[in-house]
Amino acid sequence: MIGTILNVITVAIGSALGLMIGDRLPKNTQTSVITGLGLVTLVVGIDNAMLSGNIIIPLISVVLGVIIGEAVNIQKGLDNFASWLQAWVAKRSQPGQEGDFDSARERFINGFVTASLVFCIGPLTFVGSIQDGISGNYQLLAIKAVLDGFAALAFAASLGIGVSFSIVTIIVIQGGLALVGYLAGNIMTDDMINEMSSAGGLLLIGLSLILLDIKHPRMANYLPALVIAPLIVAVGRWLGIDVYPNF
């Protein structure tokens, strides 16, 4: 859990610094920063997606994952949680002031959901957290913590205080994965982690479309793909099916 704690600290610091300089940045600069982050997210997503040894696995994972996600409506649940957080913060930080509540609510939700997805989807999250749980080696999460700290600064400067509350998601996701690693031991093979990371890469590509203001898919509804991808590998191996045939 040391790696997760480090990640929470760096995101908190980065968010605080971003909030301090955010109002000093012109609107055009804030938009350009988000576009830059979108471009980086796109490149990282493509790089992660290429980790798959059989692209059909993340393809099936994403399709089945979004069907499940849309049925459960994970995006709505995450939005509702972000909305509740925003109302809770507004009630305590600005008592008696309504302001432009709808605009503030939308900005908070956007910041929280976007930062949560960026910080919690990717190979460093999965590999690092599971490795931390299995052996206590948090080197990968320490690297991720530094990267997330700078990203949090940029996000918070443009998207506001909602970004800082992504630490809740980091604690739940990374802490949960570390616990899974501790309990599961060496059950997660390299192939399973690679396919999970590849599916995560496709989700990052979708997230980059939001940051680049090209399209606004409900990316949270794709999250079940991250569970389905390694399951396909595990089930295939258990049934004796070669999931990596020579095409």
C-alpha cells in the first residue's frame, strides 16, 4: 500500500498547486493544456493497446464490457458520486452561496471523472499495484506517483477542484488491486496483465477523444473490459485453447 499512499500524496500536492495557479491562466491557455494532455493520453493509449498478443481479446473485452457497463450504467453511478461530492464540498466551502451551481457541478464532475480515469487506467496502475501487493515492491507506483502529480497540476489548473477528489478513486482502485495481488499471489500471469493493459489502452484512447473535444463517449461504462480481458486468457488456458494462434 506504500505505492498507493505515495500516489495519493503527489496527486494531492499537484492538485493544490494547480488550483493555486488555475485562476491566473487565461481561458485559451487552459484549453490548450487540456488538448496537450489529450494528445499525450492518446499516444499512451495506443502504446498500451499494442501490448496485446491477440487484438481480438481486448476487442471482445471492450464489446462485452460496454454491454455490461451500459446495462449497469457505471457512468451514471460515477457521475452521481461526483455530484454528491461536489454538493458536499460546496456546502462546506461556500455556505449560503448558490452561484452558478449547474456550471460548478458539471465542472466538478468533469474534473473528478476525467482525472479518476486517467490516473487509474494503464499498465502502471495494474502491474504496479499487483506487484506492490504480491512482493511489496512499489517502484512502479512510485514512478506513476510522480507522473500523476504533474498531470494533477495541469488538470486541476483547467478542470478545478474535482481533480483533487480523484484520490478517493486512487485509494479504492489501486488499494483494491494491491489487495488482490496480496491475496491472489502469482495467479495473474504476464499475459493476463498485458491483455488487461491493452484493454486499458483502448479506454485511454476513448478518454483522449473527450479531452480533445472530438467525441464524448461514456468511458466509465467500458470499465468491465479490464476484468474481462484477463478472464478470457485464464479461461482459454484452462480449456486448453490457444489464445495466441499464429495468424
